[in-house]
Amino acid sequence: MKNDESLSLEMHPGYAAAFKRLQEVRGDLDRAEAAARRLEDEILLARQGRGGTLDLEAASRLAGDDVAAVNDLQGKFSKARREVEILARTVKLAEEAVDRQKRPASEVMCRKLAPEYEAAVRAIAAAAIALGKGMIAELAVRDSLAQAGANFCFQPMAFPGGGDPREYPSRISVWLMAAVVYGFISRTDIPEEWLDRWGCHLDAQLNAKTQGAGMQPAAKAARRADSANVVYS
């Protein structure tokens, strides 16, 4: 895939505006937290230097200070903490706004990349079918020797983890069914014997897919992409 500067969430105006605002309020929160910490440190130093609140007020009175100013520091700290709480909630709301804008921005990007992604999945499907045929052929040799009562004298080279593609729910059969269900390949691409062995499982998945028939093309592409990323066991 070629580098494309337009493949960026920030190219979507709604997302860019929401993300910019999120960065702004995060900065506001950082500054508010720093201010609150400074005030807290001042209060601690004052108390350590002059004892408790009574000593602090008495020392201020002796120095001719306004007693009301003694409590001003604590009042400022309380206001600073309240500001931090408000900004923390503002950041949360801004993050939610970014998440809401991320979906339409992602759909635009997915539509742009859909041809490349679908071609890649079709290539994987073709390779999976070829692999499945090879696995079946390898298994046939094993079965022939076993039926003849002979020892298996080859280096064992069965492909690990895929299972028999004709049997559901082997990993390879589940993956290929998903490729058919989400339209990456046609059921005619699958060997007829495999389809017969899969029985009603593929039809059940195709019927279930009709529940999402109202989705927009980009949403379908995203759902197909999510499905292809599932690890089947």
C-alpha cells in the first residue's frame, strides 16, 4: 500500500476539530493540576514552618497581617481542586466527542482502502483453499498407509493448526466461511465437497448476516474487517 497523506483521521474535519479541542482541555487540566500542587505545597510549608492553623494565624496577627489572608491560601487550594475536577470531567466529555467523530472518519478511510483490503483477503482465501487441498492430499497418503497396515516412514509434515478444511469447525473452514459470508469470495470458489461437508453451517451464517443488511457499505467493510481479525479456536 502506498503512503497516502489523506489516510489520516485528522483529515476528517469533525474529528480534527474534536481532537484539537481535546488537546486544549487536556492542556488546561495539566496546568490546573500543577497549580493545585503548588498551592498544596505552599500550605504544607506554611504549616511546617509555623505549626498548626492557630499558630499560623497568631504569627500573622503578630506580624500585622490581615487574619483573613491566612485562610486565603486554603480557599485558593479548594477552588483549584474544584477546577481540576471540572476540567477532568471536561476531558472525559471531549474524549467521548472524539470517539463519536472517529467512526465516520474511519468509515471514510475504510471506503478508500476497501479495494486493496478486499483484494488482499481474496488472495489469502485463494492461498487457504490451495493449502486446504494440499492438507487433504497429505492426509490421504497417511490414510492409505494406515489402511494397508504400513508404517508412516516420511518426515511428518502435516500443516499445524488448520485442521481438515472439509470439517466444521476447523480453523480453516471457519475462516473461509467468514470470507464467503462477508462477500470477499463466492461460495463457488469453495470446492463442492467442502460445501457438502459443511452442510447447513454456511447457510445458517448467511441467513444470520441478513440481519445486518441495512448497514452502509463502509460499515459492512468495517464489520468484515473485524470478522477477519477474529482468532478462531
